[in-house]
Amino acid sequence: LSWVELCQPYNEGGIGIRRLNEIFDAFSVKLWWLFRQKRSLWAEFMWAKYCGNLHPCLAEAGPRGSATWRRMRSVQRVADEHIAWIVREGMMDFWHDNWLGTGALCQTVDVFLEHRVQDFVDDQGWKARELRQVLEPGLMQRVLDTRPPDMNGCDSMVWSLTNTGKFTVSSAYAVIRQENNRSWLASYVWHKSLPFKISFFMLRLLSSKLPLQECLRRLGIQGPSRCCCCGSPQTEGLDHVFCTGDLAMQVWGYFETQAVDSSVCTTRHRVLRWWLRPSNNRFLRYIFRVVPSLICWELWRARNSAVFEGRGAGCEGVVRKVLQHLGDLFHGQFLGVRVSFLSWRECCDFLVRQQRQFAIVPVSRVAPGGGCKINPDGCLKGNP
């Protein structure tokens, strides 16, 4: 797996690591936000040094600027797209500021002069005649449909990506990071009770990124391919080791309540059949989620022991380790359930008989002395 693939959220096929350059850019957007607010001595100094009487988007970002200024200018376009304004006094730039909420007007007009919003407002409202001279009819109508400045208070800069209008680094990071398509399969790989190493192994398995000879051959690495899981060794492939090989078929067959479906010939298909298996029993739903990962993990360990240590593992050894691991995870998840994992059939039969216990507790409220009790939840609405 490449570093770019790993630096994705869990539901997009990664492991939740954030790339440092994206975090760096998100904090650069924060610097630009603080600079545009002009509420600190630093912001006033940077404005006086690099902007003067110019709008910040028109200021030069040449090599003479400081590293901080060049850093801020690199994210200026992204930041300004999400900076909106609450117009009161109308002192923001008419062309370069996103005071309409639909983007800066300079992006739709080729030639324009310096204007502020208040330059197009008088006591009666918008100056339609002046607006007609600088805007096309569609843009002019958009401006006329906007409430004109009332000259009551100062203009407020708001961050359009949050409900409160306040800037957050998380919202800036969401803009900087290019979101990919979400994968249902990738989200099912991760389970809070499974160790990280097993979930990460399943991610590599379902992405065909395990160091098997079949996968290494695609990278140009040639070598002998001979499986260690069958009586008659065959070519070692991913689906053969985890699905169609003799050892894999025996292990999967032990945990299947019905006969193993011979039409299932890929690991992905077999794992998905377990994850999508319906059940109204919360214990069985939990087991159906974690058992496929544990089976694949123990099959992989058995394969590595045979290849690198010369110790072959039979079906009984793999099943015993899966049940032992499953018992540890289950008892850690459900502390009050006493069940033995020595036999898969007996375990499933016991869990099927378990029903969730419900307790009905009467709840009453006593009015204070000398007062009255009011029901604010509307339960008496409509009663006489």
C-alpha cells in the first residue's frame, strides 16, 4: 500500500493517517483567516507591509516576501472562496470580496474599477443606474435581490463552512483534502474490538497487497510458486491460500452452518457472505463480523509457519486458534455472557437461545409542595 493510500480515512480504504502537507495547508488557511480579520498587531503589520491600499488578492507573492507570506498566498484562492460577509456598513470590496455569497464578482467581469459596496447604495437602496453600467443584467438582478447595507454597525466576516460562522481547522482541512469515494468494504474491515494488526492485514488482503508470489510477480519479482496448504501442491495465489486451497476449505467448512458453497471461488466473495449474513441476534452479528478476519489471519500465520519455519499446520490447529482468539474478543465485548468456545456448534446454539433482557422501570415525578407540575413534552396537547 502506498503512503497516499494509507493517508485516507477508514471508510475510503486508508488507516486514518493525515498527510502533513494537508495539515500544513489547513493551518495556512487559518493564518489567512486571521490576516483578513485584522484583529491583531501581526495582521495589521502584514497588511501594511504587503498590501497597503490593495486588496489582499492583488498583493504580490514574489520571492521577496517572507516564508509566512508566501505560505499564506499559496492558499489564498481556496480560503477566499469560503469567506463570506454579513453586510452592514458596506466597506468590503465590491469586486473581490464574496459579499453576495456566490463568489467574487471579479470572476465574472473582465474590466472593472475599484469600488466598495457602499458606493452603489444611497438612501433609497441600490443605485440601479450605476449597477447597470458595470454589471450585466443577470448579475445586476442578483445584486438587487440582495438586501442593501443599512449602515447599522460594522461588516462581519464569516466562515461559510460552519453553522456558527466561526473558523475551524477541521473545516479547512476538509476543503484542502481531496475526498475520494467511500468504500463500504473498507469500512467493514475495521472493527473496534479487532486488533489493529488484523484489520490492517485484512485491508492488505482485500487490496491484493500481500507478499504472495502471485502478487510479487506483478512487481517483476520472479520465484517458485508452490503452496504449502494442499496434499498436492499447486500454484500459490491469494484466493488459493485463503479460499479454495485444501486447508482453507476445511477451515471455512468447519465454521459454516451449512455445506460450503463450491461456487464461492474468491476470498472477497467468501468474506462478504459472512459480513452480510443477516441476524437479529446481536451476539451472532458480532461473531459474523469478526470471524472472517480471524480465519484469514490464522490461515496467513499457518502459511508463514510452513514457508519460513517448515512447520505445517492442520485444520484442527487453525480452528483451535481461531476459537481461542474469538473467545477472548467476545468475552471482552460482552462481559456478562458466559459461553464456552471449545466447540463452534455448541457456541452458536447457546447464543441463538440468548435474548436481550428488557427491564421496565416505573418513573414518576412529584410536584414540589405548594406548586404544580407542568408537562413540557406535549403529552397533554389536544386534551380538554
